[in-house]
Amino acid sequence: MPSFRAFLNSPVGPKTTHFWGPVANFGFVAAGLADVRKPADMISGRMTAVLCVYSLLCMRFGYMVRPRNYLLMGCHAANETVQLYLLSRWAMGQRKTVKNYSNE
């Protein structure tokens, strides 16, 4: 119980935005996972690329801020993984579309 109390009152515990910000950011991960089931032509390449850059910047911020926020870094690493997968699906879909137009 003392370790839970220490976590509860820590600078990155659930009483701070260092905890609830990353928890809320897991919504991006959930939305990306929901997009995995969509067809590739429904994925926005620009928005996915922006989310990749956003997650990279926030991962760095989570590491550089004091105290280090590993929860923030972890949620953005998960989002980066999902968004890179979606970006690769979008790129493959664009390549197939270009091939179909060239064959006509």
C-alpha cells in the first residue's frame, strides 16, 4: 500500500496532468486502431502524416520534460506505430490507384 500511496502523490501521479494528458491521448491510438478496418482509400494521407510528426514531437517532449513522463512517451510511441501502419496502407492504396490508371 505504501507504494500505491507514493504513486498517487508522485509528480506524475493521477493527481496531475502528467497522468491524465497521456491517458486522454490514448484516444488517438484507439481511433487509429479503428481506422485499421477501413479501406485504404478512406485514410487521409495528410492527416496521418501530421499525426506521425505530432507523435514524434510529443515523444521527445515526454522524454525531455522533468520529471520524465514515460506514460506520455509510451502513448505517443503507440500512436506513432499505428499511424505509420496507416500511412503505409494509404501509400500502398495510392500506388494501386496509379497502376490502375496507367493500365487503362
